[in-house]
Amino acid sequence: MQIDWRDYACGEAYDELISSPGNPRKAARHLASYLASLSGEELQDRKLSAELAIKTMGISFTVYSDAGNIDRDWPFDIIPRIISQREWQKTERGLVQRLAALNCFIDDVYNDRKIIKDKVFPEELLADSSNFRPECVGMKPALGVWAHVCGSDLIRDHKGQFRVLEDNLRVPSGVSYMLENRKVTKRVFPELFENHAILPVTEYPNQLFDTLAAISPRPLDFPEVVVLTPGIYNSAYFEHSYLAQQMGVELVEGTDLVVEDDTVYMRTINGLARVDVIYRRIDDLFLDPEMFNPDSVLGVPGLMRAWLKGNVALANAPGAGVADDKLVYTFVPDMIKYYLDEDPILPNVPSYLCNDKKQRDYVLANLDKLVVKPANESGGYGMLMGPQASKKEREAFAQKIKANPRNYMAQPLIELSTAPVVTPRNAEPRHIDLRPFILQGRESHVTPGGLTRVAMTKGSYVVNSSQGGGSKDTWVVVEGDK
Amino acid sequence: MLSRVAERIYWMGRYMERSENMARLVNVNSHLLMDLPKGIRVGWGSLINISGTGDYFRRGDTELADERTVVRFMLSDRDNPSSLLNNLSWARENARITREIIPMEAWELINDLYLDVKDNLSKSVARRERNRVLQQVITRIQQFTGLLAGCMSHNSAYDFIRTGRNLERADMTTRIVDAGSANLLPHLTGGDDVLEPYDNILWMSVLRSLSAYQMYRQHVQDRVNAEDVVTFLLQDGLFPRAVSHSLGELEACLKKLPNSDDALRAVTGVRRRVRTADIPALLQTGLKEYIDNLQLEIADIHRQIASTWFLPVAPLEATPSETVIT
């Protein structure tokens, strides 16, 4: 069926494209009328050709299951999500500000611990953090930056306000899908690019390379930068390979690297070649079997020695994950004030810490209204969606919280914003979030837009691709043009 | 270039070439059948022997196997490590691992080819459809070769792909010569002569399986005969699928790579022995032993290449993929 925006079922949530039935938002006006001009058949045709393009381009991700690891085609909805440039500029500033404060925090907790001495941040939270690495205490990475690449999850509440849901500072993934989504849209809707001024996303790989090159221990124009992957069986392997390809650097596995005299080398057909910067996509604990998990076959023995001596740079730095903790998250607005003496541009989602008795009691009494998250998990695992859970599930979860309060925090269920997706019949709203990527090196960069993830099931809030989520191309559009 | 990547890209070259050869073999046998009178059985089983996968064939005597069974085994059997589908899936896995090295279009081509073949192979048991599908496989692999020649820097990675391709090609040609002589030579030395009137047709099909017929006719004026065909396929320096030429290409690739002395020594030795072999004498005494030996020498070139450039512990060689491919 042809799309008629007058029939579009706007709900309670803020919709990114349609403000009320029949009324597209200003930045989305062209897009909405274009989509409505397509016949139902044409629309399904475009959808099919997007699926074909994804197959051919081999855009895939890996799902772990009992039956083995399955390589799945990337789920994609063809209707782009639109953000106006004016709004984005403010968001961008907020993200840069946030990462700058987070980096100050990480550098501080591994060195002087001023923020604890000044009683802005409680020491016990640090002591219990599973991502704090005592091995890194006293380390001073180049430029004072620990987290060079950050993927922050943003959601928009029912008023349309962007809020930060979490900051991913360990090995955030998804940026390659952001880049590939744009390519797919160009293949499927080439005509749309004529009538919109859309900010290009293609600069990311160059900016990433510049960020990495800036922290090289050897002062070279083109230091030897590599991407370290756990290998082809990792769910994000596609991305690792993609980024290496786009930056024109080697994609290495642990077995390709060797440490001699506290210096890292890779095994090449010419013999050993020195490595300056490693963009590692392996978790801290697997990096170096000498220092962390002795059973790790993914890592490189001696890598930490080389890093601590300053002979190789690691991005993100080991230990940066200390700020990637859902309890630490609640202190980010305080950090911004403390380190930068600025007001936070982007607000957090209101949060309750379960290690505080008063807040915990509130959480336990209101489990049916809250989303409870474990402090150190990612990918949407181990969460309780209070309003949708059964009484039994809530009771079981209450026990878990009481047993280990430090491990949990709770947030009110935010009505995530929606955007239309193509369904077999026409277009319906689905909940979405947004993961922009922020780089900090000598300069800071933010991707224009980011990866929009979609909960493809009606009414669902789960956007993770490992759990059936999909994605959309995200356009930051210059208004008033054309 | 990383040793691990060199290894994988080399195997990608080999698997792509092996896929093409597999398609050629099956296709030519199908055509040959149409030229022979009813009642004369040309063993479909010889295809299995040529590809050296007899050990994986679990449906009885290869010589007695019928067309359907053999075609399915050669093209789509997951248990046959050299089936077309497995070759393509391994080529694809290796390409996926080295995706940052090869041009994007090359990866898309391999990926597309694999997905297409996977979807259409079940249809290709019937002869008509089979020809179309296999011809497409051959064409697209040649397109792949052309795409690399035209769009990929002729760097070390490119040399490793060509190294893999030429080594595989030399190996396959020896197998085809071996199979041709095994089927055809008995009556040359006074054995079973049922097939004798059709010798000509059979040797022509051997040439056709390597797209060599036309080039052979330009080169050899005489009618198609065992001695000339074997000489052409082993010793010709100009025909791309002749063993001597493939080894020459291999030599040229290796020369451009660092530290290539040991590998080069292995290749030049084999090439010299191929070029100076006394074919008429070998045809009398039995080609089989000579070819078996040649295949061992080719395998040794691979070992030299591996020990010079690849990682000390080979992470993937014969079975590059454990993922479930859906």
C-alpha cells in the first residue's frame, strides 16, 4: 500500500519524522512527500533491492548460538532518520564535552585521584569496579587521553530532548554499519540525495587514522598503525576488517604480533616490522596472557610491558573501561563541572544507584516502573524491563539486587522516540536510539549523526542487533537549502 | 604484508582456481558424453579420481558411479573437500579474512558467486541447467582474475594470489593428463581397444577441459594424438594452462617476493625436469609414475612457500572455516 502520513499511528513517543498524523517535521518534509509519492509496489521493491545490496556487499554480523556461529545479513530499514543540522551542532558539542571530562576522570583515577580527595566521586565505587585495572596506575598515555574512541548511546525522550543513556569506552562497535548504511541508501534512493543537503559521513576513517597516528611513540608521518581483532569468529569482525581497509592499515590477530625487548613487532613476509599504534578491538583481559587472563589465545604475551614502557600506543588504553560503568555514568554531569567548569550540554537519564540504601529501597519498591541494568554488561544482556516483566521475574531480580547492590542501577522507562519503518503494508512507528561516535586525540571529532538502531518489533524497546534489532541510515540535514 | 594474510590470500587464489577447474571438468565430461555412441560408457568416476577425492566418496566403487551421483559429489557435496561448493565457500572465507587487501568489487564478486551457486546448484544435476550454471562459474572466475589484473595494485598480495593460482593450475593440468592417459593409454599399449575409434574424441575432450583445443590446433598441425597432446599440456611454454608455462609464471611471481631463494630453487628444478622429459619414452613405459612424482614435487613447492612466508603454525590450510555458513 502507498504511504499516507495521515494514517501514520503516532503514539505517545516523540516521532523523528512525523510530528502528528499528516504533518512531517520541517527537516523531513522532502523525504516524507517523496516516500508518499511511491506506490506500495515501488516501496517494497526498494526494500528488496536494499536487502540484495546488503547481501552482495557482504554486510553481516555474527550471532552466537548453540548451533554454532551464524553470519547474518545486516538488518536495515530503508527510511532514513533525519536530524536537523542546527540541533546536531549542539548535540555534537555536548558529546565532545562529555568525552573530554571522561578522559580527565580516567587519567585522574589512575594518577592523582583528585576527584576522590575532593569528595566529588566516592572511592568505594572505584574499589568495586570490575573495569578498574590496578596494573595501569601511574600510567600517563600520550595527550592524557585514555578513551580515543567512544560510542555514546543517545535516546530522545517524549519531549524530544536527547539524553545520554550510556558511554561505551571499551571497544564500542557499530561505526562501520553507519558507513555502510549510507552506501546502501545511496544505492537504493540515489534521487533523494539531489534534493537534500546531507552531511557526508565518509570522513570517519581518516579522522580515526589521524587520532591514532597522533599518539604514536615514534614521531613519524605515517606510523605503523594496526587494527587488532580477535578474529573471524568475533561478532564485529566485519567492522574490524572494514576499518582496517578504509584506513589502509594492517588487520592483525594476536598470532601476528610478537614482543621483543618490550617492543611490538608484526610478522610480515619481509620478517619482523615494528608496530607503533594498536587500535585494539579485544577486551582488556584478553590483551596479554602474561598480565591478565593466562588462557587467552587472542592476545600478545608482553604487550602490556611494551605499553607501560611507552613503546607502543594502545587505543583505547587498557583500563579506560573504568568510566564505562553504569554507576560511574551517573557522575558524569558532576565530572563535567569538576574538570571543565562547564554546565553539561547533554543531560543523563535520571538514575538510581542500588548501592545507596535510600535509592535502592525506591528501586525495589518501584520495580514495575523501572529498567534495571547491571553495571558492567553491554549488548542489553542481564537487564530487567520492569513494566514488561512478570511478577515472578521481578521478584527474582529483586533478590539479585539485594545480593549485589553495587552491580545494579535503575532508570525510569523512557518512552524512546520513534521513526517510521517500512512494513509489508505501509509504514509504522518503531522505537529507535542513536549511537554517535566521538574521537579524541589532538582534536575531537563527532560523526555527523551516527548509527540509528531500531527495535523492529512493534512496541519493543530492544534495539541491540544481537537481539533482533535493526538499523537505519541517519541524516544530518542542512535546513533551508534547496 | 602480514604472513598470515599472505597465506590466506594465497589460498584464496588456489581455491578460486580450483573452483574453475572443477566446473571445467564436470562440464567437459557432460559434453563428451553427447559425442559418444550409446552403450559406450565413459566413467563419470574418472572425474573423482582426477580430483583426488576418492577417499571421500562413500557411495561404492567410483568406476561404477552414475552421472547423477558423481555430479552431485563433485559440485555440491559438503563432505567432499574439493566440491565446487566447498571450494567457493573456502575462497569466500579467505576473501572475507583478507577483505581489506583486495578490491571491494573482488570481494563482492566472490561473495555473490558463492551465494548464487549455493542457491542454484541443486538444479544443476539436470544437464541443460548444469551447463549454464557451470559456464557462469567459469566466466565469473575469469572476470575475477581480470578484475584483479585491472584494479588491484600489482603488489606482494597480488603476487601471492597469482602464486596460488599458478601452482593450482599446474597441479590440475598434471591430474588431467594423468586421467587422460589412464583412460586412454591401455589400448595404446595393446590393451582393451573398445574405445579406440573414439580416442580422438577423448583426447579432444581432454584439451577442451583446459580450453586448450584451439590453441593446440594452432600449435600442432597433426591430428589430435596422445603424444602431441601430452607434450603440449606438459611442456608448452606459451599456453597458460600448460604445466611448464604455469611454473614459469610461478617463478616470475616468486622472484618479486623477498627471501625467495629456496622456493625459487624448488620451482626451477621442477620446471627443468618437466621441459626436458622424454614424453614418447614415458608414454611407452607408463606416464603414471612420472606424473605421481611430479605432483609430489609440486606439493614440495607449496611446502617451500609455506615455510618461507607463512606463519610458523598454520592457522588455516585445508579447512579454513568452522563457521556455519548459511
